[in-house]
Amino acid sequence: MNAYVPICASLWAAHNTGMANLDPHSHFDPLQPRTRHWDLRWRVDFSRRVIEGEVTLHLTEPSSGTLDLDTKDLAIRACSVAGEVLPFELGDEEPILGRRLRLELPPATSAITIAYETSPEAIGLQWLSPEQTAGGQHPFLFSQCQAIHARTLLPCQDSAVARVSYDAEVTVPAPLTAVMSADPAGDRTQGGNRTLRFHMPQPIPSYLLALAVGELESRDISPRVRVWAEPVTVDKAAWEFAETEAFVAKAETLFGPYDWDRYDMLVLPPSFPYGGMENPRMTFLTPTLLAGDRSLVDVVAHELAHSWTGNLVTNATAEHFWLNEGFTVWAERRILRVLHGAEAESLGWAIGQKDLEESLERFHDQPELTVLRTHLEGIDPDDAFSSIPYEKGARFVAALEQALGEEVFAAFLAEYMRRFRFQSITTEQFCDFAEERHPGLLGRVGADAWLNQPGLPEDAPVFRSHRLDELTALAEGLSTGQRPAGAEAWNATELLIYLQHLPRELSLEDCARLDAQLGLSQRGNYEILVEWLCIAAGSGYSHVFPRVREVLSTVGRMKYVRPLYQALGRTEAGRALGREVFAEASPRYHALTRRVAQGIVDKY
Ligand code: BES
Ligand code: ZN
């Protein structure tokens, strides 16, 4: 265990010099005893939509005194130390943090056991009825803990600086399977129940705890890569993600050996609120990636890259989220450059540029959320979420690379990984490291503007390509009545860029013509489909309304739900549809998606 260096020495130093409350989103106190390992025993009850069970928190060393844990919507049944009942005090509900669970540990406590139950409303879990799955026969459960929802699954020090390994024993109804962000370690069926065991030997931040339960099957892609999905989806998924082993091999040349043994993926039902989540050993993916032509595998490259940037070197708190996402987007594009060519990489940057511009626009009145090193006291990380840490972050990484040159930067990155592996670090620690290795580098790239100033620095790297210029010119030409010649032969990325550069409002004739020429409303690639539906619905082209309704009734990925409701908001007929779909479909949304959609519909 010591080999993983779970405790970050410089963070301790920071605290000893009086810097309290490093993590504004947790009751975790670095001066208190620390958890090093969880033993979970969970029973998954679909009829009541709760997980009932126990966790034993093992401490790094025998300790005594106050221990504060994070909880949210948990019913705490009992706490004990070495078989003796331990009184506990549950604090008042705080809006973002939840309720503090305070324990007074007797001398030489090495482990605490807490019996508890989750709530059907736990934001970290979504319980699906059989109708919400592809197979339609069995219920489904999945977790999504990032950024601060692990505390709705178990009482814990729910801060990324408090890394833990874990073992779990999960009991589910016999026809179902459970997967976790861990290695399978046994499976037995007894009566109507199946108990699966899991083992995660490396210390991970709490937000990487993950569980999914459903009717699942798997297909091997390579000796270390496997995809899981519902039986009706699994072959399609295996085909779509067949390149994944090549991604892993490439990522290893960028960052060093893959440290997590296996890279498995799980394709979830469509209500999953994200494109992907980098749960270690088991990336979670939205089924909207199954375009049938491998055109959306950049999300897999991204989640895989997190195995290094994020899971190995982790942001200390949500205020340093760019360290996870900025490096990962940069890495994702580097992987794609090698495997799909330089053009694919630059078109990836172009798509990101649009996302970045939209986020800068969205936070026009909250410029403090457009810095990379954020200050989120009193702000829910889910509300601060945007493309800024991703795309501004990746451009900052690219600026560092341009300043050092590709080769020197590669060596710097490899050393960064070695230096901070299995640690959770702050932006300041990153800066100290960069300054130590390359004195003057941060000044040369204007790091302060990147990290602490709103918006995008004027000298930010710009990624141009001949193809991008052609597509942009064609999109601009539409308003002069030009047909996009040859568009039928474009690949998915080219078409997406073209659509992204069209005006947000087109004439009804242009809408009809484009749809007829390019079959946009029938596309299976959700990036293209949703981009199109946003333009068409926002232009009042009501022919697409049934398709918009269908998407909003099934797909929960916030990246799609947010702009679709916003586009509907632009016309009276659209608002009526938006209200109606929301009323009908939102009870089936993930709580995160519901909150985002509610916020938009309320403003109609
Ligand atoms: N870790 C994120 C998803 C996330 C971030 C969940 C913050 C909760 C809080 C994941 O790696 C991600 O970035 N997903 C993107 C993929 C895209 C950038 C390729 C997504 O879901 O769209
Ligand atoms: Zn990510």
C-alpha cells in the first residue's frame, strides 16, 4: 500500500501552516484521522430503490478524537468500533454539502463500521424501471459520484484529497449482474440472490467509486479490454469500440504504463447524464456514442486518458478541475492525431472552440467561472460545470507544449505523472512543479492570465486547418443561397463542423432543403442530430418537433438536453413543446438532468 504514496506531503504542509478548509465541498478535515480503505457490504433493493448495508472505514493508523464524515440523504442506523456501539451526531442539512456525520473515536480506533441506507432520491444513483432499458425486462441501477455525490452512497471523507482503496460485496437479484470501478473478486448465487465481490487495490478519490446493476453481458475486445452492455446492445458496442486497445497502447506511449490492469467499459441506458465517466477499470458510457460508424470514439479516448490525468494525478478539489479535464482533452486529441491523423485532431480542436465560445457566452455574467483556477465556496460544482476547464484548460496545456517544444514537453509530462501519481494536487502544486522544472516557463506563457483571469488570453493557441476554413466558408455561404456541394460525402466530423458554423436561425426553406439533402433528422450520430435539431427547432421548423420530443423523452445526456430545451425556448410553439415534454419526461430524468432542464423551462 505504501508504494502508492496516498498522502500528499505538501498538502499536509499547507495545512500545518494554517490553510484550513482546502475543500469547500467537504467536511473532510486533513488534521483529523484519515480513511485508507473501505469495506462495503451492500444489498441492492430494487423494490424500495435503496441500497442497504454497511461500510467499515479503515484508518491509516490507530487514532482517537473527532472524525467528520460527509453524508447526504443517508439514513444512519448505527455506528460501532470493535463491536462496541459508538454514538454519532448528524448535523443539519446544508444546501450543497449535505449533513456532517460527527464521531468521537475512542483511543486506538483503527476501524469504524456504519450501518446505513441510501435514499430513493440519492443524487448519486439513478434507479431505472425496465421500460427505461434497452431490453425492457429488468430494472437497472447506476451511480455517478463525480463531483460530490459519493456521500449519497456512503458516509465518507468525500474529498478527492482523501484517497482510499476498497473492497465491496454487493448482493443483487439473481438474474442481474453488478459491475464496479474495481476488479471482480468472486460471485456466488444463493436462493434468489447473487453476491458479487470487488477489489480496488489502488487508492482512488471517492468520486471514482462506481456501481451499476442490470442485465449485462460482455464482449472481449483484447486481453485487457472488455465492453459490457445490455444483451441487445453488446455486439453493437463491441463493434463501435473495437479500436480501444489501440487507444490504450498509444496512451501508454504518451504517459507511461497503464496502471489499472484492465480497461473495461460499460454502455449504460440512455438516461446517463454524461457522455462518459472515467470510473477506474470500468469507464461508464452513454449509448448515444453507438453511432454505427465509430465516429464518436473520441469520448473513449478521453475517458481512457483520464486513467492518467485524473485517476492517477487527481484534482485536489473541484476548484482545480481543469487539471483533470484540460490535460485529458489535450491527451484525447493527441491520441486521435496519431490514430486518425492531424486533420482529425485539428477538427477536434475546432469543435472544442465552439463549445468554449458557448460556455464563455453562458457565463457572460459570471466571469469568475471562466477562470481555470476557480473559487467555488458556496457554489455547487454541478452549477459551475462547463467546457471552460476542458477547452481553455487544453489550450493552456497546448501553450505550455508550444513553449517547451514537443519533445521537452513530453518528458515534462512523463515526469509530472511520475512525481504525482496516486496523489490529488492543486493548481498551485502544478505551478510549483512547472516552475521548478522549467524556471520562467509560466511567465513566458502568461500562466496568470490562463489560470486566474476570465475569458481566453489573446495569444491562446489557434488551431487552423485548410479543411476547417473550407467548411466554415461553406457554412457562411448558405445564407447566400449556396448548396453545400459534396456534403453527402462528408464524414461525421466535417458535417458537424459545417452545422456548428451555420447561423442559429435559418429560413424554413433552408431547413427543409438541408434536411432533405442530408437526411439530418434521421441521423444516428447524436452530435449531428442534436446540432441539427437545435438549429431547426430554434428556427421554428416544426417538422422536427416529433424527433425533438423523442430525443428529450429518452436521452438524458446533459450536453444534449440543455441546448435542445434552450433552442425550443426561442419560439412560442417550441416553448409549448418544451413545457409539455418536460412535464411528461422529467420524472424519468436523472436528477442532474432534471435540474438543468427545469432551470431552462422555468425561464420560458
Ligand atoms: N469526468 C467527466 C464527467 C464529469 C465531470 C462528471 C464532472 C461529473 C462531474 C468525463 O470525463 C467527461 O469529461 N465527459 C465528457 C466527455 C467529453 C469531454 C469527451 C462528457 O460527458 O461529455
Ligand atoms: Zn473528462
